[in-house]
Amino acid sequence: MAYLRTTDAAKYLGLGKSTLERKRFDGSGPIFRKLGGKAVVYATDDLDAWASKSIFGSTSEAQAA
């Protein structure tokens, strides 16, 4: 399993680093791990699973979510 730091995880998802950090803070983002008490990392499998929850067939469907 591959792990990415916040900057690389944000790039992987096509988000800004601050957006991913904000989502981590408010609990709306992908699950993460803290290694050594400080280093925040994301498993690519978890990033893919989180992104897969946002699949829509139309813009009106996405707005309702």
C-alpha cells in the first residue's frame, strides 16, 4: 500500500493542499494516518475510495448531495 503526504495526496485528488487540510479538520475528507505523532499520510486506496463516493450522473444530482 502506498502512502502520500498531504501535498501529494491533494495533487492526486486534484485538490489544493489547504482544501484537503480543511476537509481533514472538519471530517469531510478521506481517512488519514498519523505516523510518529506528526506526519499525516493518506493511503492511495483510501483516497480512491473517498473520491468514488462522489460519482454523479448529472449536475442536479451532485447539487442535491
